[in-house]
Amino acid sequence: MTISVQEEDSLLVEICMKNGINPQYLRELFIIEKEYADKNMARRRGIYDRITELIESWIEEEEAGINAL
């Protein structure tokens, strides 16, 4: 059984909304994972740094939004 891109996205949004997560966050993480998977599974140096930087930027955005209220 194959799932279309639209069905995948709808499922992602549904799961994220149930868990209070912005779906765009997971999309961006999936992009990073795919970039490193396409390079070579044995050479994933730097992936954790990129993920950490991305998460830190989300935290800063969330904090800035809270402080703006």
C-alpha cells in the first residue's frame, strides 16, 4: 500500500496537532535527515549540530513570540 504525498502530509499535520507540535518543525527535520541519508549513512558527521541549531532557533522564535505578547 502506497501513500500519496498529500496523505502523508495530512497524517503529519494530524499527529503534530494532537501533540502540540508545529508540522513545519518535523518537515525541516525530515529534510535534514534526507540530506544526510542521501550523502552516505556512514558519513553523517554534522547532522546533530544542524539539528541542534535548528531546534535552538525554534526555541528562540517561540520565546520571542511569548515575549511579544
